[in-house]
Amino acid sequence: MLFCKTKASEKRKNFKDALKSGKLLQLPGAFAPVVARQIEEAKFDGVYISGAVLSADLCLPDIGLTTLSEVCERGKQIARVTKLPSIIDLDTGFGEALNAARSLQLIEEAGLAGCHLEDQQNPKRCGHLDNKVLVSTQEMTRKIKAAASAKNDPNFCLIARTDSRASEGLDKAIDRAKAYIDAGADLIFPEALADEKEFEKFRSEVKAPLLANMTEFGKSKILSKKELEALGYNLVIYPVTLLRLALKSSEKALETIKKEGSQESLLGQMQHRKDLYKLLNYEAYNDYDQNIYNFSLKD
């Protein structure tokens, strides 16, 4: 109904257990709560909430302009409508070590199953752009230690993202990952690895659960579920896929309406109203008020 009845603690426990299963978990990115419901209906393993997508939704570039309150509130809105675990992007933690600790606590309180912190300096930028500037390993480990110590639920997943591959090389990225594990990270997110060989080397040297980012138009080769499973990865995210598809569809729709004067020719490309109502569980609300769902929908 209004919100999912599965408790956040259950989602976190389920996610932690799933990470140990040996199965590759697939988490598409949701840009709205209703999309999270679609991800659940499609039987994926979880929901990813991208900082780049939250920025784009506000018509902002991904350079650290969003605030903790904006990210936390949107994360809460998305996580509470699905029984799936939701993982959110916390950028650089919105400040120094103490800020990162508070950020994690607020995100945990909002019902998320996990979050990731990255080792870029502010202003940060999209992980697949050039000329990223990183904080020192020591500074990042202080943030991770602070965030790890701030957990109230031991099953909350603290993910450390390293952007080191692009600026320092693969070996340095691996060294950073090992230090982040020692500092208390539960899972490592190596950003912008180039190809199978790099994914394979990272897996062979880092003894912790690993996340693969299969974003489009970036520096990483897009690998399939089968390929990532063979490489031994535990989790894959598709952060911007659904937003890109939605924006392209709306762009084409606007062109059509402008050209043809109506949306008539687009009806076959739309989700029908009855399907939206089914996704929203509209009929169930009739239990509260007989005047809510007292109509029928034509096929």
C-alpha cells in the first residue's frame, strides 16, 4: 500500500545474505519511486540510486552540487516503496570524516540498505570523466573508519568507491581498495576499469565483495551478467540506463507532438493507464474508501 511493509532491517539482512550467495546481484538505477516499483516487479535483486541521476533530475551536472538533505529525502522516497534493498550514492560524504559519519547515519535512518563514499576531492565529478582529483588514502580511510563506526545496524553495507584507476593507475587503485577494506568498508567499488583484464586483476587481488559499474558511454567496456559472474563480481549497477531511456523517449515524444499537433501516434508506445494503476496498486486503496476505485478501465 502506501509504503512497503518490509522493514529496513530485513532488507539489509537480505542484502547481506545475498552478497554471500555467489550470485551476481543486479541493481538498476531508479530515478523515481515508481521506477523502483517497476524494478521490483521485474524481479531484480535491488535498487540503485545514483548521485548523477539525482543531480540530473534537478537539472544539475554531477559535480557535488546536491545537498545531503536532498539526497537523503529522495533516497527515502525511493527506498520505502519497495521490498528490495536500495543502495545510494553519497558522493564524498558531504564533507570531512565527521560529516561522512552523520551522512551515513541519516541514510541508514531513512531506510536504505547501503551507501557508497568516493575518494575524490570536492568539487567531484562524474567517475567517467577525465582529470579527477583524489584525496589521499589516509584521508579517505579516516572517512571510512568514521562512517563504519557510525553504523547502528551492522548489516548496513558501507561501500568504498575508488576513482584511482584513471589518475593513479590500476595497481594504486588496488592498493587503495585494500586500505579501505582494512578501514571498515564492506564492499569495494572500483570506478572506470577499462576491460575484462582489469576487472579480472582487481578481483584476483582484492579479497572483498566487488561492485561493477556498467554505465553507458563511459570508460568501462559494457560486460554482460554472464561475463561479470565469470569474473567473480558480486554486484552490478546500471545507474543511468532507465533515465537515459526515459529522456530519449520524452525528447522524441515532444518532437512528435510539435510536428503532428497531437500525441495520437504515440499511444502505442505508452504505458496504458490501467497498467500504471496496477503498478500503483490503486484498487487496494478502495479498502479505505469505496469512492476511490469505483470505476472501470477500457482495454
